[in-house]
Amino acid sequence: ELGRHASTNFGVYVLPSPKNQDGFAHAMRRTSHERTLGLYAVFDGHGASSRAMELARQKLLELIAPPDANVPIMHEQIANSFEKVSMEIMATKEERTGSTATAVCVAGYMKVAFCPRFTVTVAWVGDSRCCMMTPKGKVLQLSVDHQLGNPSERRRIEAESDMQAKENNGVRQTFIARRTNKRGDEGPWALFHAEPNAYTIDEVEHAEELSQLHGAGVLDLTARGRRSAVSTLVTRALGDAHCSDAITPTPQILHVEGAKPGSRIIVATDGLWDVFTNEEAFQFVRKVKDPSRAARRLAWAAKERRGVRHKAADDITVRLVCVLFFLDGDMMDNC
């Protein structure tokens, strides 16, 4: 898909997949100061159905109002929008469904010393990433992945697990452990969510030793425990009613003033970032002037790389949305 929002050209490509739970939404608004606002969002659903992703795609941008000059008020309004959508997903009673969401708001240019500038606001839960490359080629990561590899997120989860134990006589509903397959091979670190009162400390193998080594809440679940618990790789998401309160829909928000014309922004689900570094992604399409072609080229390159690196069969059928948009570079004289 190719589109144009005022001074922003954008292209989006959704890589076909039999089990696709990825989605994209966009809209255009006018602010109270007559600035044009382009809204773009990427979603990556997970769980038993795509219901969470579909609801998020339909509702989130509708709830995000044009940005206010008061940045804290704007951030509060965006956070409320994420939380309202999450509550709507939970109200569907489809417990095992959730979605990441990364929304980007680009406010149309205003003149600063005779040079146009843009305001870019990014709000996200999960690991669909947003990056920007400046006209001079500097790559900036505007979002951080909400996974256990993120130290601040891991500390937050561990603190939540400690609180659960304190309030429930040593019973934890949230554990950090490695996923395992049927052969017993270890996979990535994941957040396990037990049913209420499912585990006490005594029911977890080597809990005391591992807690000392890795910190509170980092526990090695027994085989019985692994089978009966649900796990997630992301630490923030919309929906996921079956998970503990450690999974939060409250987004992180970054506000960037003064983005220059000629900047490029990529927003994509983890299917891209698993096999491309931030810099590689921009370099791969640096000479492509059509954002729609650039998005398509990146998506298919990600699929090929995953196959070469022998990812799991489900991963080779990449679920990927790639959005790439350009802040209008035709206004760069005198900048």
C-alpha cells in the first residue's frame, strides 16, 4: 500500500502468511493549531486467535486525539487510549489473545528559522520496533523492546513477582524461565503465568538456588509446571486476560521535537528485527525512493534471511508488517 499524509509519504507491506496475526492502521487528523497529523500503527497478535489484533487495529487510532501543546497531557491521553483498548479486548471473554502495538504520530511541519520541522511521538507496548534515520544517515531507535532482555522490564517483572509472593504467602503467579520443547531443548527466556495458587515455592525445582543466582522471581519451573502455565515473550501487551498483572497495557512514550525533512522512519513487527539490525534495515533500502517498494523489499528479505538461518518452521512463515515513511524531503532548501 502507498499513501500520502500531507508532508509524509508512507508505504506498508504485509507479508502473506497462513497464520497472520499482524496488522496495520493509519489515519489523518487536524490539530487545534491547524497542523496536519499522520497516525500510523503496527500490531502483532499472539495467542489462540487474532481477535486482539483486530480490535486494536480498529480502535486504537480512533481513541488517540490530536496532540496537545502540553506534552504530559498528551502522553496521559495516549496511555489512556492503550488501556481502553486493552479493556475492550478483555471484555470479549477470549482469554488467550493479546497483541503488541506501536503507534507513531507525526505532526505536520512548522517553520523553525525558515526550516520546516516535524514532531514525532511514538507509543508502544511489546516488541514491534520504531527507528528513524536522519537526513545525514544517523540511525536512532525510538522504541525499546518490551522483552526480558530489556533490563528495566526484567526488574519490573521481578518486583511484581516479589509482591505476589509477599501478598500470597509465598505463592507466585509470575515466573521467569526458559521455554522448552517436547525434546527438552531450551528456548528463549519467557514470562510464565500460572493459574492462581498453582505454584508454591516448594513446587518449583531449585527455586532457592536460582533465586539467589538470578534474583527473585527467576525460577526453574518443573516439567509439570511448564505444561500447565502459559508463557509470553513480551512483557507489555494489549489484552492477555489469562496472564498475571505483570503484563501491562501501559505504553512507553517518546516525544521527539525538530525532526528534519528527509528523515525516514521504519515501524515493523519483530519478524524484521530478528534478522536485521537497525542500521542494516535502513541501508538495505537507502537508495529506494518509493516507500511502498522499500517496505516490500525489506519484508521479503527478512523472510529469506530467516529461512537461511534455519528458524523454526512457524517462524519461516514470517508474520510481518513493515511500514516505511519519509518526512517530505522536497522542503529541504536552507536546512
